[in-house]
Amino acid sequence: MRVKIFIASQCSQCDQAKQYLGDKRIAFEEIDLSRWPEQRETLVQKTGFSMVPQIQIDNQFIVGFDPKKIDELLKEG
């Protein structure tokens, strides 16, 4: 299972999502859209949203911090 989290600096929901994944001992790749703005365009093309956080679990995306949805996708993976 591959997990990526797309964040921006000074985003409290991003911090909550990273903490949640960390507490569950889920390894993830962090992509800071503040540092890599070209990634934002790619993300918008894939999901239709530019808000953060967005969490990619394999090929599925979660827009926003949604613990229930995170758990559902982690169980599927």
C-alpha cells in the first residue's frame, strides 16, 4: 500500500492528518504544495480540488481530513 499526503504549510488539518497516520504507524510520503506548486496542478487534474490536505492511498484520494474514510481505504489496501 502506498500512501501520500499533500499538504501546505500552516495547515492545521494537514497536521492532524499526518498525526493520525503516524499514530496508526502508516508510512507516508509528504508532498508540501507550498514548496512544489507544480504538484498542485497535477493534483487538481486528478481530483478536481486544490484544497489540502489530500491523502492518496494507492489510487484513491481523500479530500480533507476524514478519519473514517482513511480507515476504510486502509482496510481495503
